[in-house]
Amino acid sequence: MRVKEIKGKRRKRLYIALAAITAGLLVAMALPLTGYVLHSVGLVQVAQAQEADDEDEAVNQRAEYWRAVRGGVEGYSAVSGQETGVLIQNGGQKWRETRDGPLSFFGASLIIAVLVAIAAKHLVRGRDTLDERTGRMMARWPAFERALHWYVAILFIILAITGLSLMFGRAMLIPLMGKEGFAAWAQLAKPVHDYLALPFAAGLILTLLIYARKMLLQSHDFAWLRSMGGLIGDRHPPSGFFNAGEKIFFWLLFFCGIAIMVSGFYLLFPNLGWERDAMQLSHIVHSASGVFLIAVSLGHIYLGSFGVEGALEGMVTGSVDEGFAKEHHVLWYEEVKGIAAVEDNTPAPDATTATPT
Amino acid sequence: MARMKFLCDAERCIECNGCVTACKNEHEVPWGVNRRRVVTLDDGVPGEKSISVACMHCTDAPCAAVCPVDCFYTTDDGVVLHDKDLCIGCGYCFYACPFGAPQFPQQEAFGVRGKMDKCTFCAGGPEEDSSAAEEEKYGRNRVAEGKLPLCAEMCSTKALLAGDGDMVADIYRERITKRGGRPETWGWGTAYKGDA
């Protein structure tokens, strides 16, 4: 019997039955696909994954174990000593790469850059000579402060030379002195550096305490900084007892000095049992701060000696020329002269005779 | 040319410390200086592993790289030695060494450490071979007599192997294949996880 020959309701029922069977087959095929879709989206985890982990355990149980050892895990050792239970430490290689890499490169570059800048300034602009030299002196540095300054300065220079020898000596001095010659120098330099460290620290701490108050930045300091102390723009920006440049040098000494002293303490007393990573970090902080301070100190030394006329005599004799004071520290000059004028009850001798600057 | 290496078979080491004792005795190593040590991981737990470690005589030795007086040198055999006459006792080699090989006889304030001492692969130092000066400073020179390091010779289980790297590797490889059982393929679990 053909479909065409079935008539009426029976035909309709036939079509419904066929559609239902087809739909049922399609659903039966599609339903499992939902599982696949959900699994691929990650909503359904199958026992498969766990089996794979167990497999992993069977493949190499020691992989994680040795990875931990490589990471620096500590064991037990019958031999007692510092960190004898540690098989492998990783900090050493990082420290070696830092010290022989960026630390040496940027440290040397900074010092060379500062020297070049100083030479350029001196050759191009020349010495900062005094506008006038009156011959009348003003007290600026009392004896104790002068003594303290030279004490700290001389120790700093010795520590700088010995420290730089230990850092760059291998590259720079062995070619000049030979291995034995340089080793003999280094065998002296290391204990000198280590034993002078505490006397230097004492002097530095005293210096930082004495001057901290006077070194706080004030409004006129920012104008001074904008003209870079007269290097550009206004040739004589006013300043107090300490100009902004001196104040900034002080604060660099303050913060880097503290870093050097704290890291130096670790380096100086390994008998207190610091572990290797503490020593590595201390060494980097100490060397970086040290090289940085050496670089800025070169600027300080230049300005205090050749760079500015009338500066060095202040720190040697204790007094500066009034012309120097008026030119470089006019606010301090006025403060001192004002008080002097009030105390004397007579006008300052140069009030009528001084030439306007 | 032989390239000398150490290898400690962690599956065989029984933590007898025979290597430690042999080295200490043969070279008359002073108090506080430990040229060789045995480290035990997971001590007391079944499956604990022990390894004997001293200077590994690295190819690109970190100790040699950081020494401020450049007192290290590598022999033709690949043995890393140093000159105690140049050493300033700064400790940098100890900071750099991954294995903690450099040792110092003193531990005092102001960074006083004395001259660095370490495993020499029983190959002495820069002084003349087998001289009294060499023996006093660096210990016995066995390599100059054609012998291998005493620690490996004295190892009770032959866990510690010392000698030409290729020969040491061959011995170790033979052991691995003979042992069979648990696979020791590093990284396969991570790389091939999920493979059927």
C-alpha cells in the first residue's frame, strides 16, 4: 500500500508518527553532545583528569623533589656550620650577575660622568671668582665643626679609595700592579676599610645630627634650584647659611649614609651569623650607595676647593670674606650684619661705603 | 683531555660520612673548616635521600668571577683551584657559590675570616706539586701521583664517583639502566601529562 493511497486521518496520523520517530532519533544523537559541549567549556571534569595525575606520579616521582632542592630547600647535615643543610642556593648567581653586571657598569659610568661634567664646567665657565673681595672677614665655621668636617672627609676618602679598590681593582689595578702587587694592596685595603668604618660612622652620625635642622629646605631654596645656583639664569639667587645645593648634598649623605651604615654593619660582623642572602643584599646596597656618594662627593670636593673662590678658606681658617658671604649667602650675611648692627648700636661700617652688588 | 667531575648517586648514598672523614683526615683540615659534607633530605622519612657535596669545580665558576683579587684558576683537567697567598678573606666566593664550598678558618668581627679553604679535588694548589708548602696549605696532592680524590675512593657504596666526566657518566648510566623500575625521566610528567 502506498502512502498516497492512505486517505484522511490515517494519513495525518502516519505523518505525525514519522515526524516523532525522526525527532526522537535526532534528539537521541544530539543529547550526548551536550556533555561534550559542557566538557570542552570546562564545566564538567571527568575522572580522566585524575588518572592522568596518578600517571604523572608514576612517571617521575622525583621531579618535584629535586625541583624543591634546586629551589633551596634545606636538609640535615651531620657537619655543623653555616647553612650546611642547604644543598643549593640561588641567590649567589643573581648576586654575581648583579655585581659584575649593572652594579659595576653603572657605578663606573656614574663616576666617569661626574668627572666629565666637572671638567666641562671648569673648562667652559671657569672658576666662580668673587665679585669683590673686601678684606673683611666673617666667622662661619667654628673650630669644632672644622675639625669634624676634616675628620669625616679624610676618613671618607680613605674608605672610598679602599672600597673602590675592592670593587674595581681587579679590572683596573691588576693590569697596572700585577696579581701579587694588587693582592698585597688589597690585603691592606680590606682591613683598613673594615677598621675605619666605625670611626667614620661615628663622625658621620654626629655631622648628620648637628646640621639636620639648618638643612631643611625653605622657599628661597627652590628659586636657587631653578637657576641651578646661578649656573643658568639669575647669577646670584639668594640663599641662607646653606644653599640648596649644600642642603641636597646633606640629605643624600643622610639617606645613603644610613644605607651604608646599616648594610655595612651586616658586612662587618659576619660572626653574628647572617645568612648568605642577607650578605648578598647588604653588599649590593653598600656598594651602590657608596659609589653614588663618591660620585656626589666629587662635586662637593670640586666646589669646595677649585670651583668657588673663597670657599676653601672658610673650612680651613673658619672665616670667609664678607664679599663671599654677600655673593653666595646673602640672607645669612644680612642676618649676621643686622644683629651686629643692633648690638653695636652703630650702623654697619659698610652701610655707606659698600658698593652695590 | 679529561674533564674532572664529581657525581654523587643519591640512590646509593647511605650517609655514612666516610667521604667527609676521609677528606678531613687526609688533608688535616682544621677545626671549623668543612671541605665536604653530606646533606640528607627528608631525614627520617622513608625515601630520604643523602648527597655528598663539596666543590663541584664548575665550568664558569661563580667564585672565580667575583673574587676581587682574581685568585682562582682552572687547571687543564677542569679542576678549580685558588692561591691562598693572594686571598684576602673577603668572603665573596662563599656568597656566590651555589654549593657553599668555600670555607673559612675564622669567624670574627670586622670581617676577619682568614684564608679561604675548599675542596681541591685532591689536586693541591699553585705551589710545587707534592712539596711540603703545598701540603701544608692545600692538603695532599693525589692527582699529581696519578690517583683520584680520596672521598670517592673511600665511599662505602661507591655512591660518590670522581674522575673524568665521561667515564663517570658512563658508570652512572649503566646503573640507571640496570636499576630499571621507577622511571627517572625528568619533566615527562609535566610535558606529556594526559598522553595515553
